[in-house]
Amino acid sequence: MILDKDNYELIMFDLLEGNLSEAEELLVMDQIEGDDFLFREWKLFKATVLVPTSSMVFPGKASLYKEEKKVVVMSKRWAAIAASVCILAAVLISWPREEDKMVQVITTVTELKSDSNQVVQVETQKYSAFETEINENRVANRGIQKPDQKVIELGVKQVVNTIELEQTILPIVNRKDVELLVQNKPDIIQALPSLNTTVPQLFVKNSATNAKETDLALKAKDRAIASFKVEEVVRLKDKIQAILVMASNPKLNINTDFKNNRPSFQVELETKGYQAIASIEPFKNRN
Amino acid sequence: MTTHEYNTCVKQYSDGIFRFIVKNLRDEFEAENIVQNTFEKLWVRIDQVEMKTAKAYLFKIAYNNMIDVIRKNKNHSDLTSAVHVASDNYEYNNLIEYVSMAVNELPAKQKSALTLRDYEGHDYKSIGDIMCMSESQVKINIFRARKYIKAYINKLELMIL
């Protein structure tokens, strides 16, 4: 790479831009330093590099910033406590129980042909009160039903005693155009006879006890199928009771070692192939 | 891109974009508007822009805004001439100011390519992406710009040796 008057600007440019290899740079620099004209030209080329003025800053920078979402960092100790509580609660709530199959929530009003006893079963969500949320389309897409059937979803209410049962069921059964079906819920079925006199259209199905199905008014077009779901608190209570009954080897360890700041609490439950262990040791990492 | 990354972009690139626009437009007020608009566009598309491409994206938006401003501003060339005439009478004894004068006389493309190269350290490819031209075109523009500045300084018989 020999510099001459025709190519020196291009080569100096490449040298300045860092486009040459190390060997080429050395070769070119040797030639530049050995020639006054080339040396002066090189100085001029080097002067063409713009130097940013750091004093020039954008004055409106503060207005460009956006507020970031604050992340709350929980200490390991409290995170461990929270996680333990959550695990314990999740285990208790989701512990498998045979009775769950009997408390399926079904509350619908459906249009059936007068000679059909087909039961439409549609699982519904929990609602705060009867008939407060009616959604034909959502329910119509689920369950087993004929295309021409009209399905109206009613709310579900917790039923814990006869009085509430009355209050819950009567608003439905007193409707002339509605039949009520309660299935697989012995407590409710047992309480129903006292309501029968006031319920003109009642359809009781209890496959668990083989009770005879009673078809009181097949002329009615609509049928309500209602069973009841226990609310979370009651359900949780039931779960705990069920677990305690089923638990074959429950253990509760409470370590009150406050002297060394190492108190702890541990629960162990074992039943039907399931084992749950939840432990809290809040001061484990404290020095 | 997250909000945190967006704020990082503001911190890292807003000054550079501002300098780039001021150097090319020589209008700080207009440069402020362009920087504001540029980051507003980034914020709107925050979900579509990745952090690693944010710098090139921002400079491209700013460059395009600047070109729009130059096109809209019919008096820009008159303004440039006026400033140049005024600065002719100013006694410069600083090399940087001589170079600055020379840069102000460069054609827009050469000026933009050179400022992106020297102020922000972009390589030829990213400059090409920003200015929508090939790498060889970028190199030619920068070469011509340096050659012009060298000749300008030489013409003024600046004593730099």
C-alpha cells in the first residue's frame, strides 16, 4: 500500500475511519511520518473529526421520563411466610373429597318439550343472588342440550338450612312456568317435603338414594335444575373437617424456641396417598 | 421494551439526538420539538421496539423528522446563508469553531452522515439504516464531508501543525 498524490486522501480516510488492518496502518503511518506533505495532510484529516460538545444537553429530558411501576420487594422471611400460608390454604381448599361430586352447581331454566324428561346439565359459576345475572348465550354454548332449547342461567345461592332453602328455592318454584329439579343433595331433598305443599311444580331426582323421580308438571315448558354449592368459607370448613377425618397421621409441631429466635410451626397431614406439609419458620435467616 | 428501558433510552440517547439535530438544523427550538416527537413515537410503539434496536430506531425517527422540517422550512436556506454571512466576520481562533463552520456548509446528507458517525459513533450500516442508503453511499458521503472540511481548514490557512 503505497501512498501517492492520487490515492493518499482515500487511504488517509480509511486510516482515520479505522478501515485498515493493523499491518496496513503501520505501513501507512511510516510513509506519512517520512513525508512532510503527507504529514501535514494527515494532520488536516485528523482535524475533520467532530468533537461532541458534552455541554449541549437536551433541556426537556425530565419531561420525557415515564413513571415506572413500583415493585415491592418482600423480604425473604415474609415471602416465606406468605408462601407457606398460601400453600396451606391451597392444599386445604383443593383437597380431594368424594362429596364434591354431589355439590355440583347446576341452576338453569331450560325449554324442553312437554314429553321429554331429558335433564340439561350446565355447570354454572357462583352468583350472589338468584336471577341477578342472566346470560343466555354463554350457557347455551355449554352442556348437553338440544339446539332448540332455551337455556337461562340463574344465580346460585348458598343453602345451609331450611329457612334459607325456602328463601332460595321458592322464588324459582313459585314461578308457574318453572320446574325445579334438585339432584344428589340429600339434605335439600330431605327438606323439600315441607315445601311441597307450596311448590306446584317440583321434580326431585336423587340417584344417590334411588329416590323415585316425581314429575309433577310436565306441561310446563321450563325446568329449573338446582343444586347448591357451598360458599368458600363453608367449603373450607368442610374441607378441613374432611381432611381431619380422613387424615391418618396428622402431626402438629410447634417449636417455641424464642431464646434463640427460632420458633417454628409445622403441620403434616397424610391421607389416601396425599401428603401435605406446611411449615413456617419466620426468623430462620435472622442473625 | 419496558418503561424502565424506555427511561434508559431517554437517559442515554436524548442528548445525542438533540446534539445531532442541533448540529444539522442549527435551531435548538426545532431540535427540542423533534426530540420530544421522537420519544413520543417510541412511547406509542414501546411494545414493538426492542431495546437493542432502540438507538437506531430513535435516530431514524429523529432524522426523518428533521428532513420533514427542512422540507417544510422554505426559509431554511436563506437562514443558513444569513448565519454564514454573519459568521464570516467573526474572528475565530479555535479549530473546533473552524470545523463547525465548515460542517455548517456541508450538504445535508454529508452533514447528517458525519455527525452520526462522529457524535454518536454509529457504524456505516446503522447510518445507512437511519438515512435509508447503502453502506458505500454512507462511506462516500463521510469521505466527501471530511475532504471538504480539510480543504476548508486548509483554505483558511489554519495553523494546526
